[in-house]
Amino acid sequence: MCPRALRLLRGLCLWLLLGTVSGNRSCVFYETPHNLQGSMRHQGRLLAGAEHGTILCHSSHCCFGIWNQSHGRLQAVMQGCWGSDRDGCDSPACKTSPVHTAGVIFQRCLCRSDFCNANVSQLGAPAAPQGE
Amino acid sequence: MCPRALRLLRGLCLWLLLGTVSGNRSCVFYETPHNLQGSMRHQGRLLAGAEHGTILCHSSHCCFGIWNQSHGRLQAVMQGCWGSDRDGCDSPACKTSPVHTAGVIFQRCLCRSDFCNANVSQLGAPAAPQGE
Amino acid sequence: QNRSAGSQAYCRLQELTINLRYDFIIVPVEYTANNCEGPCRRPLSTRSPGYSSHTVLLLEMQARGTPLRRSPCCVPVKYSSQDVILFTGEGLQVTTYPEMVVEECGCR
Amino acid sequence: QNRSAGSQAYCRLQELTINLRYDFIIVPVEYTANNCEGPCRRPLSTRSPGYSSHTVLLLEMQARGTPLRRSPCCVPVKYSSQDVILFTGEGLQVTTYPEMVVEECGCR
């Protein structure tokens, strides 16, 4: 009986471990009220009603964040769940990359740990004009 | 007013003519009660309830006929509307071609005039074994 | 047999008749199956309408010089079905086969 | 970037990442779009499931020695959509584009 109980216990531990690993990702949720069309809230279940809330991701373990960079300061524009794990969401921390568009600089990241999109952990290289 | 009335009259005549030309094709309808799976009656509207009935074709101007040939005699197996005008339905008369399969010879035709599938108008060449 | 000979400017539907001279197919002897022919080039929007966002991005990659293992291809994107009367060995059988006739083409 | 290098035995889904480094696309920077690669040969039934009756008859024609203007091609037969966050000039816009990611391939 002892080896069988041990096997059952080991199975239970594995199940709990996998349950934790494959559980919902928690991300910071925020969407600017200014000049935003559409929303990313369909990618998860919103928990808190506060300005910077929490969202539990439906279909991925990936958070995203977008910040507007001006005069050296970063202002959050959008934060939430990204819908896929396969779009370059490899880093546990929010290492942003810049994008320069029509005189505006955005810093953006995808990251795969709980609330990793709360703040920028490592700022991308100074933005250079992109495109051809 | 006179040329205008003439134009209207000409238009009406053209409409009647096209109405006749593009009207339903009438084909003979028959399906053997022996060893037949499925039916071709969905290709038209059945008129008479008799054994050899009439069918008005829904979507084409093409009749088809299949006969079983044995000891020089032809026995109707299926007659009705064929669903498309584009499957080699060029002849106004039922000129059959033979197909030799598992010891049975069938004569079959597609034809494009009213009741053209009532009888075989020209028998196909003697059946030779087909396939590779 | 094809409707027109010369080279195609872009992907589009062409008439093609397929022969069904198998000993178990009683009717039809042949049918208009059609085929999709011609190159898939940018811009798709002004030519063939049956393309996907994925196709646009593949062509964009090629235009930027990244080689693709498979370039966008002119293929059927809409089919219709075809009735076939078969001999089963015992008797005849009416079967409606789906995806037998090409109705629309696109770059995929 | 592709999942595997060597030549393919038959038509199937391969991983392909497409770069979206356009100045108006804010997120994502790249995405897994996938592609369909490999030859379309007989018999299809035992290999890729996404084929049509039309494809079977085209391959049959080729096998009997009739040349085709367009041979069956390995293409996407099922897609999924992809969220993209764009800069419109005034602010951001969330758009879900259909047919961005290949989910299944087939010979068409």
C-alpha cells in the first residue's frame, strides 16, 4: 500500500504544481481615457474597478504595456493581457523597445510574470526614426 | 410619343421571348425501384405521379438518361434533370455513350431539348472495357 | 481544356473540364471543374479579392527581401458541389460531392 | 524563422514569425503567423487532411499525364485572428484583424 500511496501523493503534488503554473496570469490593467479607440479588456477578466486595476488573462500568460515618452518622462497609455504567448513574450520583465511615430515616442513591452507590466524594468534604446 | 411606345413594345416582345427561352426545361422523370440509392428528384419539380413522369428543371436546361443494355435491349434505369448545363450537355438529342462496368453495360446521355431523354436517339459505339 | 491560352496578368478563375471516364462513374462523363491560375503579386486589393491579411504580410516580407519557403499561391477559395451517379456493383447511387467545382479564386 | 530546416515530405504547417516593425504598429513587434510548406502529392488522404475533391481530381489528371496550368498548392485552409494596437495619428486603436495566423494547411 505504501508505494501506491506515495505514487498518489506524487501525482497530487504534480497536479498542484501544474495547476499553479498553468493558472491565470495576473496583469495590471489600464487604458487611457484620451484618444483610445477599442479596448483590450476582452482578453481577460477585470478584477478591481480602480484606475490601475488587475486583469486575469483568458488565453495567454502574457502581459503588455505601452507608455508615452515625452521630455524623459513615461506616461502609461495601455496595460493589460496580450492575447497570445507566441508574439515575442519571452522575458519575465518588461524590457521595452521604442517606436517613433509622427513625432510621438512610445515604449512598449510584452512580459510573462504576474504584474510584470506595472512598470518599465529596462528602457529600450533611444528611439530612432523607423520605417522606410 | 410614337417612337417611345414602339421602344416599349419592342422591350415587351424581347422580355416575352427571353422568358420563353430561359423558361424551365421539361424532362422525362423515371427512377428504377431496384437497387437505387439516392434520387435526382431534387434537381426539379415533379409534375405527373405516373411511372414515367415529367420534371421541370430548377437550375439547368439539361436532361439526362441512363439505360441498362442487355441482349441488345435497353431498359431505362434513371431519367431526369441534370443539375448543370456545363457538363457536356451540348446536343439537342440523346446520343448515348456506353460504359462497361462489372459485366453490366450502361448507355447514358445528356441532352438539351424538352423530353429529349425519353428515348435513345442514337446509340453509342459498342462498349469496350474501360479503365486502366 | 482551358478558356484562354496566353499568360495571365494575375490570379483568376479559368475554365477547366475534367474527364470522369472511370468505369464506376456513370454520369457525368466530364464536368466543368475550373482551376485557379496566374501569379500572386502586390497590390492584391486592386486585382483578385479573395486574399487574406496573412497573404498581404507574406508578399510584404518578400518585397522587403526576406525569402519565403512558400510564396503566396493562386488557389480556390470558394467551391460548389457536383452530383455524380455511380455504379456500386449492385445498382446505381446518386452522390453529391462537395468542393468539386471552383467558383472563386484567391491568393493564399 | 522556421521551425525545421530540411525538405518537407508533404504539405504541412510550419512556424513562421512575421516582423511588424512599421511605425504605425505599436504592439506586437512581431507575431507567429505560420506558413504552409511542402509538396502536394498523392495519396492526400494519408497525409494532410485539408484537401478538396477538386484537388484529388487535379492530381489524378496529372498522374494520367495531362499537364495542368496550376498544380495543387499547399496553402492555409484555416486561419485565426490577431489583435494589433495601432497609432492613428491622434491616439491608439485596438483592431482585431481576421485571417492573420495560419491554423491548418491543405492542398488546394
